[in-house]
Amino acid sequence: MTQVRQAPVPASKTMGEPTARGRFGEYGGRYAPESLVEACREVDEAFREAWADPGFRGELAELLALHAGRPTPLTPARRLSEELGVRLYLKREDLTHTGSHKINNVLGQALLATRMGRRRLIAETGAGQHGVATATAAALLGLEATVFMGERDIERQELNVFRMRMLGAEVVPVTTGSRTLKDATSQAMRHWVGATGDSHYCVGSVVGPDPYPWMVREFQRVIGEEARAQCAAALAAGVPEYVVACVGGGSNAAGTFAGFADTTARFVGVEADGGAGAARGSLGVLHGCRSLFLQDGDGQIVEAHSIAAGLDYPGVGPEHAHLRDLGRARYDTVSDGEAVGAAVRLARTEGIVPALESAHALAWVIRAAGDGGLPAGATVLMTLSGRGDKDISTLKELL
């Protein structure tokens, strides 16, 4: 049975700022070369100053509204809800400009980069959505963009690669290791070491050295805050009983959870069963932070696998590891086959083709509704983090 009835933790213990050392509990920190430690300090100082500036916040809100298309709607999945015996609501990040939640964070970091006097954005990408969002923001604000992408992901996300290049970004193939997201992130960080003077590293998820896990979560908080207000209007109780989102590094989940941190809503993060960090990882350090990662007996990172390129990461953001330890969030895994089946089911019941990343979260809801993990009639908010256009070729081959 998919058991999810964990006890809520008081809001004061969750989703606040990290400690002065950049920690969420025992996770987080700033494990980086000396040159990047100083660069991270500059980002931290600039972000704190900008986030306290109503002018910066107002400019970002205007961009999110006029360029990204916020607010995104809360859509009741009526036919699927009837089949499952629960009340499922979808937070529609697939309807943003560029097609996923990534644009929320990238517009924030791009504005921050211009405030810091940086002329170029460096980014990593797996599914390509963060890369497309970075290229989009760079074009909008007159910045250069260099995106590192694993060679394997370039092959399976050809459409997004073309979109990035059409927007003027340089796409750099990464041929080392698994040739996926982990190695693209490693290469992007190495590149940043020699380019800190004129470039900003635009991390795409709640991973990396402090302040990135916190900063990215705050830029993605707009998802949870909008959903909180929309649920207050749509639900008799005002708050859903369960909040569910897919987790690779975990930015869409962190942003959604943040909006409900002070409520009794139960949080569920859903990972790929071949790329799980919080679900079955062990303590380690990767890409500048201490968190939970897939490792062998010698502490070496084990390669992840997922049909969804955005979940093909062998760990999880430090705040998710902390939420797991607190019991505030539960993390579970879903197989490739379950995700594909969920994508087809949503398409045929609601007329929505989800990204395969988002389909993992939906697959968990379908499973939990069937095995009793979700009580009959439970209200479930699920963040639909992206649309499935990028995955059509993969789905076509499989189906």
C-alpha cells in the first residue's frame, strides 16, 4: 500500500531560510572551489538585497505576468477524478510561456544577473526546458546564454535543442560520464570557474551550493502561493489534503510545497525509480551541496536513469532531504512504464498531454488512489510542471 499519512510538522520548522551556513538541517552548505565560494557569496548578497527591494520584486512580477503568462490556472481533472475516486486539481505550469515552471526561476535569476552587471548566463539542462527558459530570458533581456546539455539528452530532446539555438543560445554537448543531467551540471560548474567575472550561473533546480537551493525555491514559490489562493477559492476546506509534485532536483515541488508549509496538507514528492535521491539515497556531496545521492559502497555517485530527462539526476535538493527527515514530506518512486501509462491516461481523460516528468507525479496519484494510499474522496493538488510536446517523439516510439 502507498502509505502517506505522515503527521504534519509545525510550519516554523519548515520552508524558511537556511541557516547562516546555508543549511537545511544537516544538508546544504557551500562545497565548492575557492573561486566559486566567493562567486556564491556575491550571488547570496545580491539576492538578499534584491529580494528585499520592492522594485525588483515588482519588475519580476510584471515579467511573470506579461511574458510568462502568470497566474496559471488551477484545473479540476473532472473525468479522471471520477475514475480514481478522489478530487484531483492540476496546477497548470504547462501553460506558461516556454511550457514549464522553469521560466519562473530563470526570469528571476536573469534579472538578478543584470542587477549584478553580468552579461552572460550559464546553465545546465536535462529535459531542455531549463535551457529553453534560459535562452528565452537571455534574449528578452539582451544577455548571452551558454547551455550545457548531455549528448544523450540532446538526442532525445532534439526539439528543445533547436529552440535554444533559434533563441540565440550556444548549446554545448557534454560527452563525459552518463552524458545526461549530472554531467551537464558538472561541466557548467567547471566552466563557471573561469567566467565568474562576466557570467552568472543560472542553476535550474533547488540544488548546488548555497544560496541556490533557497534562491531557486523562492523564485518558484509563486507556484505555491498562487495555488494556495486558488485552493482557498475552489475548495470548501480551503486547503487540499495532499500536495503532490515530481522531484528531480525538486524545484517545482519545493515551490509548490512552500505555499502550503503552514497548513495541514501532506506533501508527496515523486521521483523516478532509476534516479531517486530522497527516496533511497545516502548522505554525500555533489555539485556543491551536501544531500542524499545514489552512491555505491565506496561513496561514488551511481548513474541515474529515467525516461524523463528532467528526473535523470542521482540526488535531490538539500531541503527535500531535510523535509524527509522531519517527516513533513514523503518521497516515493514511479517506474518508466507507470509514467507513460499516466501520460496516456491524462491525455485521454482530460485532453492534456503532460511532460513525462509530471506524469511521474500523476502515476503516483493513480497508484495511491487504487491501493488505498489515498482515502476515497481526498482532495489532491498536483503540480503539472510541464507540457509533453518535448516528449512526443519518445512517446511515439514507445506507443
